[in-house]
Amino acid sequence: MTSRRNLPDFPWDSLADHAAKARAHPGGVVDLSIGTPVDPVPEVIRHALGTVADQPGYPTTHGTPALREAVVGALERRHGVVGLDPAAVLPTIGSKELVAWLPTLLGLGPGDVVAIPALAYPTYEVGARLAGASVVRLADGEPPPPGTSLVWLNSPSNPTGRVLSAEQLARAVADARAVGAVVASDECYLALAWTASPVSVLARAVSGGSLDGVLAVHSLSKSSSLAGYRAGFVTGDPALVASLLEVRKHAGMIVPRPVQAAMAAALTDDAHVAEQRERYRARRDVLLPALTAAGFTVDHSEAGLYLWSSRGGEDAWETVGWLAERGVLAAPGTFYGPTGDKHVRIALTATDSAIATATTRLTT
């Protein structure tokens, strides 16, 4: 009961009234408040899922060698990361699970500090609270305070879509190392670049050639439309990954064997990733000018699946209400931190027809 009392309210529960208003629109709701994929799972992945459906034994927590090799190959081809050891790859049950439990898996607790971005995915804070650790929000470029045990980085950012340069990431890693903190970089949107080129924390230009104390967290939910499969992985410092593996073996945190096969297929095939990126790019190309025409300012949003938008500097909840009256649902920026009070997060994760409907409602 103590853990439950220490957890914040689930943010989307507070959207209920606005969601009801949006659903009451004569044409129904266009829900742009969440990042749920809507496009079909690629055939190459669906086929792989079934290839091991007859295997009755337990899967391995560490993942199959084929999956771990596929991760290493994909990170090199897609993001220029070289020199990774397949043994330092660990599949996870989606990325949210790893984010929520990483402080606990690392042995953090009361007296430890977890540093997160000023505007951040809410589960970073939830994970710290589950472990009993304290949370500090860091402004852009602000170093973590002494005593910090874990620093979360997120580029491209959820919710803002901001991309940090290699130099900015390298400085953040150096600052974390200076206080003895582990760096965990949430790179779920790394494959979805629009006007900037995201860099992995594993790149030599960021890590300085050493992965000591560095972890990169990845998800296949966005780039491969696998949210329903719960498919993610963590990699980086071999010693840290080995430690996580030992705890996860005891805790039964295992990715199902068919999902491991599907992940290996997704990570081996780059064509479907490029196709999915272009779907999102096309939706962005429709929605962004419509927001601008409706009087919104879109900040950052250089990559990822969201348009970080403000409407004349009004309060975020007023903007949510304005959109709901038009049958469009968005997430208030306050879900991600106090400094998001003038913005809303508008997702690109809707069908082409839904995006077109939202565009019409914004501009008429």
C-alpha cells in the first residue's frame, strides 16, 4: 500500500471529461493523445512470430543468439553503433517495463536520486518512486547534483521531439560520470527523424569509446508497429547488462519465445522501418501546416511521433478543451512536467483518414 500511495495519479485518467466531449462530436473523436501504432504489423514479422509457435519449452531471459546478433547488426546499420558485444544485449517486455523497473533492478532505494529531464515521459518518475528513490528534474544542459545514482536521457524527446546533438549528449554523459551515476538513454524514437539527425548514446562521439555506466533502451513499438508484442531491449555496458540479466532471471522477466523470433525478424529487415517512417512523415506533412494555420506554434518536434504545440501561450488545459470541442483529443504538456503548462502533445499515430479529419476540423 505504501508504493501505491507514493505513485502519482495515472495522467490519462484526468483526460476523461475532455475525451467524453471529443467523443460527443458529431463526427466522433480523433484521438491524438497517445502514441499507439495504428498500422498493420509487417508480414515479415507476423510470419516469424508463427515459426516457433510449436516450441513448448521456456524461453531464455537473455534472448536467443539470433536476436542478440540482430540487435547488434541493426544498431550498426541504422545508427552507426559499432563494437557492441551481443552478450551485452538483453530483450525486455517492451521498453516501459524496463523504464519502470530499472531503478529497482539497479538496486536503488531511499537516499538515491534519479535525475530526469524537466519535460519527461512520466514513467521515469514512476520508476524512481517504485524504488523509493527521489527525483530531480534537470533543465536543458543542467548537470545532475552530487548523490545522483541514475540519469535518464531522452533524444528524440517524448514529448517535445527535441533532438540533442552528439556534443550535448557527450556533455550529459560526462556530467553523469562525474557524480558516479549510471546513464540510461531512452532511444525509442531514434529511427524517426524529420529535421535533425538523432545520435545514440552508444556512438563513439558520445560515449568516448567507453560504454562504462551507459545503457541504451530501445523499443520496436514505434518503428515496427509492435506495441502489442511488447518488444524492446537494453544494451550498453556489459557489466551493467549482466547485472540486470541476473536479477531478471530470478524475477521471471522473460520475453516470450515467439516475440523473440518476431523481434529478430524486425531487426533484420530495414525496409519495413523505412516504409513506416514515411507513413508518419506524410501524416506530419499534413498535420503540421494545419496546426500552424489554426494559430498554433510548434516547437522542437524535429523527430519522433509528436508535435509539441502551443496556442497563443494559453494554458495547456484550455488548449485541450479547445481541441476537444472540435472532436480532437490531445495530451496536456503538464503530463510531462510543470514546465509543459503552455503546450499540448499532438500525436501522429492515427490513420491517414483520421489525420485528414483532424486537419479539416482545425482549419474550418
